[in-house]
Amino acid sequence: MRRTAKTKPRLKPAAISPARKIEPRSKSLHLSDHGAVDRQRVPVQSLGRAFAILEEIARHRDGIGLAELSKMVGLHNSTAFHLAKTMVSLGYIRQERDSKRYRIGLPLFALAASALDEVEMVNIATPILEQLSRETGESGHFAVRMGDAVVVIARTSGSGAFQLTDRVGVVRPAHCTALGKVILASLDDDQFKRFVQRAELKPSTKKSITEVPALLREIADVKRTGVAFDQGEFNLEVRCIAVPTKDFTGQTIGAIGISGPIWRESSQALQTKTKAVQSAGARLSAAFGAKSIAKFQPE
């Protein structure tokens, strides 16, 4: 019994020793957890720095050099350089070849543009259309491309005695409407060529353009002046004016215009109201983020 009693104390250290060995392991696990947290913080920190760089570059329309950029965002030159280099490779910023200054890249604008859905477009366009209708007394329309046609996604009524009753969502052919001609004028040569090959230039009235050479001349004129007209080509009793609306990428994303009866829209009235439509187009383009309204004025 004495031997048994003596062996028990000897077993206690053995029983305790595993617990003592666990302590450094738990510390090791604790350190590993910190290491995991640190590894998670690094990319988050880099992400924050990247956005700081983007925002700073965006504030400098003429571009910004690496030294000034590093100073403004509070980073070492090498850190800012590697982050900027990554963003340049992704296209979200670009570096001018001669001056080496950084500027915002077009993919960033395109990304933002894709988030601007039609509901937002309508909300932005409607107040400007209402003002245009008050100024001209005519129905205002804002349309976007839908395949080879255009769809009116916002409209307002004017104060004139006769007003069009087109509803929102109505689809109109591109080749014989002012809104549609603006959209066609925004296509590049290949896109327009494919449109001509597949589209049927069906007449809506006896004044509709149904021949490709005539359409080519019409679209060339729209590109030159920045203004499109519908001289009774869709409805014999109606004349229309339209101009492009652009976004911050410089791309045409829609067309804004007015429509009125031919007896009220004489040639002189058209010229006077064209200025109001151009002004509305410039305001809407600016609301969509376009940098300059000068480009929306006719040559």
C-alpha cells in the first residue's frame, strides 16, 4: 500500500505535464490566428489604397504624376507605383506616354455606365424633358436603342393645342424618325454597315427614306450637325427634332427631342426650337456625366 501511495504522487506530474505542453501550443495557435488576421488585413489595406489613388487621379482632370500622387495619398513612391501599375494593367487608370501622368481609364467609366439602368435614366431625363416642353410647347421624348429600332422610355406633354399621344415604351423605326437617326449616327462604320444589311427600310409615309444611299447622306448630315430631323417621315402631320445624349465615356446612350404638328413647326420655328433641344441635350448629357457640352453644339 505504501508503494501504491508513493506511485500516485509520481503519476501526478505525468498527468499534469500534457496540460503544460498544451500551453505553448495554444500560444502558437493564438499567434497563427493573428497571422491569419494580418494576412486578411493586407489586401483590404491595399484595396483602400487603390481607391484612394483612383479618387485622387479623378480629381485631376489634366492627370497627375507619380510623385504628387504619392504625396497626396500618403504613400511611398514605390508603393503607389506598384498599385498604379496594377490598375494600369487592368485598364482602370492609364498613363500618358509622354508626360507619364496618370488619368482615369475608360473601363472605369464603362463600368459606371453599365450601372446606370433605364429607371435611373428616366428619373434623370424627366425634369429636363419637362423644362424642354415648357420652353417649346411641344411633346418631349427621350429614347434609347433597342436592336435596330428605338424605344421611348420617357416623355412629357407640351402646352400646344395639338400633342402626340405616344406612350412610354413605344418602339419606333430608326431610319425614319429623328430619335432613330441620332442613334444610327452614333454607330461606327461596321455597325452601321451591318444595320443596313439586315434592316428593312420600310416606308411609314411617302416621305420615309427607303433607299440606302439617301439614308447614308442623311446620317452623314446628322453626324456633321449633331441634329436630326423628321420631316413627316413617320407621320405626315408631324415634324420632329432630336439630338444625342452622351455619358461620361463620350458614347451616345440615347436621343432627346420634341415632336409637333407640321402647321406649327415651320422651318423658322424648327430652327428656333432646335436651339432649345440642343440646350436640353447638353444638360441631359451633363447629368449623365459628360465632361463638356461644347461637343453637342452643331458645327
